[in-house]
Amino acid sequence: MTPPPEPAVPPEPAVPLAPTPSQTVGPFYGYALPFAKGGELAPAGHPGAITVHGYVYDGAGQPVPDALIEVWQPAPDGSRHGAPGTLRRDPVDGAVLGRDGLVFTGFGRVPTDADGHYAFRTLPPGGVPYLSLIVFARGLLHHLHTRAYLEDAAGDPLLGSLEPGRRATLVATPDGGGVHRFDIRLQYDGVHEETVFLAFD
């Protein structure tokens, strides 16, 4: 009986091959996902509009200039169905023209700027004291979920489950005139606590 042939051994490559890098969330999304007026959730000139802004920092305490922040929230009356038609497209080439500036949808998306800063102009959420945020940034294998509380809401189950230092990472700081600052820290930097991020099953 003839023994089976030896398996072929591939020849050695002329040049050593580098390992294929692992894939992360970005920053590739920055070329396609942002859209015009993505941070303008409130209708233009609305008297009840508020501004939520802040910086995204990495584990070295440095600003992240190419992160992307999404906000999801109910309308002031607590409804969550949003309004269609706010992301207009050019009828000729299909390019996104941006929001119409007239209606509220409860959704926004903005990139951070060169200083790691982001800003949304929106309406106060109804029925809950917070905005739901999703963070996309370089080096993340998955996007991160968190909340920006517009006040330290007594009785909120999530805030009540955290010790004071961790709870403070979820509460925006009033800047006056309807402006709230909410910084997002992706990791503990030796001084500042990491922002509390949420896991969903």
C-alpha cells in the first residue's frame, strides 16, 4: 500500500509579512456619518432650547479630536417617536443637506473638533432627567453608552446605585443661560474618574 503524499509546504515569502492589524471603531466613520447641523436638535429660535457641550478625553487626559457623539432623547412632552423629514437630501445628487430647522427629532450626531470639543443644541427631555449618549472613538472595539444628567436627580435608580465620585461623572455642570457642560473621559487618567459607561444585554 502506497503511503499518502506529504502535504505541500508553502515557500517562504521573499519579504517577511507583517501581521494584519485588528479593527477598531474608527476614525473611519468620520468621513460619512456626520451631517450638516447634526447637533441642532432644537428648532431654530426655539425659546426653550438648551446647549449641552463638553470635551472627550483619552486615558492620558488628552482631548480626542476625531470622536463622534450621538444623542438620543425624548421630546419635552415625553414622546419618543420623533419627527420624520428633518434630514433632507438634494433631489439631484442625493447629498445630505442637513436638518430643516423646523422640527424636533430627538436624535443628533456631531464629531468632536480639533480640540476634542462637541456641542448639541436641543430641548429639555420630558419624563427623564438625562440625555442618552453614544460615543465612538479611535481604539474602541465597540461604541460606548452613557448618560448626561442635566441635574443630580434624587431617586434616579442608576445615580442612586453609584458612589458619589462615580455618580458625578454622569451629571452635567450648569454653565448658566441654559448651557450645560458634560465632559466624557474614556479612561481614568490618574486624576479624573472614567465616565460611567453602561452595558446593555
